[in-house]
Amino acid sequence: MAAALGLSEEEARERYWRVTGNVVQMKVVEGHCIFYDDVLQGCSVHEGRPERCREWPLHPSMLHDHNNYLTITESCPGLNKEISYEEFCKKLELILQKKATAEG
């Protein structure tokens, strides 16, 4: 991300990141990621986004936290609201297994 923005990692961290332990997230402005662009209706640094953002909205925490699932589903128009939480978890587990196998 820093390279895509033409910044050092330190500058990117200071300007745009929220770091909790070893978890990096983007700062939030008006309820959206700092890089959310209303005109694009998406990420303004899409090619340079970090791995956590590349996973969005399919974050593993949704498998263990129904409330997190509900919050993300409500905020993401791309998620199918017609399937059950259980069915969603099965599909996400398959995606994560395929990813782990490919990286493996």
C-alpha cells in the first residue's frame, strides 16, 4: 500500500493505519474506510490495499461471531442476504480452505 501511495511504510502507518497488536486496519472517516471513494463507490487504492482489505468482506471472524456476520452483511451490498448464517459459514470455510491449500 505504501508503495502504491508513494509513501514510506512509516508515513502510511501514521496517516492511514489503525494498528492493534499485529492487526492492521485502515482509519475510518464518517463510518467508512479512509480510502472509500463515494464517486468510485469503492476503494481508491484498490491495487495497493493490504491483505486484510483483500479479504473483505469475507473475514474469518464471521465464522465465530454471528453478530460480526450481521454487522458486515448489513454494511456490504455484495453479500447475499438470502442465505442462512450456517450456509454462509459453510461457503466461507470452503473458500478459506481453498486459499490455505493454494498458499500451502
